Amino acid sequence: MSDEKYWNLMSRYLSNDLTLEETEELLEWMNDDPSRADLLKELQDTWDKTRNYPENFKVDTRAGWQKVRTAIEVQKRGPKVRKFSTIHWLGLAASVIVVFFLGIITYRSLFKSELLEVEAFAGQQKEVVLPDGSKVWLNEMSSISYSESFNNDDTREVQLEGEAFFEVVKDSERKFVVRTGKTRTQVLGTSFNVKQDKEGSVQVSVVTGKVAFSPIANTKQELLLLPGDAGLISKEGYASKFKLGDENFLYWKNRELKFNNALLSYVVKSLEEVYEVKIEINDPDLLKQRITTSFNQVSFHQASEVLEAMLGLEITKSDSVYVVKKKQ
């Protein structure tokens, strides 16, 4: 494959327009020469700076390419043979990519589809039905966006910020892709939760079906997740897979807590996270007690009354802390 085509792949990579196979091919090409990774970083900066060009900006990409080729031919015909330095090569390649980028901007200004965005504000959860019938539940302070041409695109793609639960309608001909931060989640039809934390790490937890989860920049770290699996990609791009240990990770969506022969220590931790309270137990023996129960859309006061009755406890509030003791 010619370098010209790789430069084209880089431009499409930075605009999130590559298939998984093309991304892998581009990464292999970059791994052959470390300077190419430096080039991509430079081009990322250039691409970011070109995002705000006016929509009526026009560029003659064919003329730009001709100038670059002419410059190369002059170098070839010159009487003195000179090896291009890495810096010279990077500069030349960057010039070519800029031509591509400006061409892409012009193309987008003429043919782009509008993005539709849905946002859930503080204290709000929102259900969204996508054009294909897939359902998305947004947690508070989260948002999704998708193309107005969603139903006509080859790939059903949404952009997520925050946390959401997806129930995807199966379509064997069109994959469903969720882009979150620097990660990509791909499915055909399944249900799963995607959560991005404040630091930029992303966790995908699968309820049904099969999910492919990977860093956008390195698909070789792709994780294949099945029901009961979770995958985590850190903000640095490191991927790990594990079994879901918390069966109440969807409390934000269904407002239900379930405990099956669970240690009181685990119950207390869950209640602290859900109700945003501080609970203190000074008796280590109490932490080892087990309980089977469920709380469906109840207040913390109601949940504490259940624990008191089932385990013979006394829960009292002292300042901002709830203290748990064995009932005398």
C-alpha cells in the first residue's frame, strides 16, 4: 500500500471514520516506524486546530496534492542525491494531511448530517428510544448524540458522555457502536451498561448478549465480554476484564437493591454509595452477619428499619454518621 493511502487512513482515523480492520492496518504500519506515531500526534494537533474553520471554506485538494508531488519530483531530479531527514519527511507528510483535512472539512460542510443530542441533568434519569427502536437509559449528568441519518448509516453509532444502559435491537447487517471517551463498544444486539468516570476511565458491564470493547487507539487490546462480564479501560488506555461482583450496579436505573446471603459489610457499603451516607460499625462480628433481602425504591430510613428488625440492630444518627450497634 502506498504512503498516500496511509495518510488517507490517518485523516479518516482522526475523524473517527475507520473500520476496525482499517484501524488495525494503520496501527501495524505505525508500529513499523516509531516516527510515524510522532507524526500522528502532530496531525492530531493540526486536526484539532482545523475543527473551527468556517463552513464556506473551500480548498482545492487536487491542486494541493499536485504541489506536493511536484516538490517530490524536484527532489528526485536534483543533481545532488539527498536523504530526507525524519523532520523533513514529517513536515512533508503533515502538509499532505492538512490538504486532506481541509478537504474533509469542505466535504462535511456540504454533506454533513445534523447531530441530535439528548441530555439528562442533575437528579434526572431519561429514557431515549433511538430511530432503530433501541432503548437508552441515561443516568444523571449524562448525554448521548447520534446522527440525524442514524437509520440510513452503515453503522448505528452513538457518542456517550457519562453513564447509560443500552438495550440494542438486533440487526445482523448493521453494527451498533458506542463511542465513550477514548473507547469503542461494538455489538449487534444486546443489553449492557457503559460508565465513564470523572478521570476518563470507562467500564462496560454486560447483562445479555456479547460485546466487543476496546481502546480506539489500540484495537489489539479488544475485550470480548459475555453476560456477567465487565471490562475496564483506564484513561491511559489499559484494558482489563473481570467478573461482575456488584449485582446492584444498575440501581441508578431501576432503584432496586438485592442482597442474597450477603455480608453486612457489603450491604453497608452498598447503602453508603446509593444513599450517600456514612455508616459506622465498630463491632467486627456484626460485619460478618449475612442477610437476604431486597429494597425497591425505599428511603434510607426504611432500609435501616428492615436491617434493625432482621438482624436485631440499633441504628442511630450521630452528627453526620449513622452508628450501627447490636440491640441491647
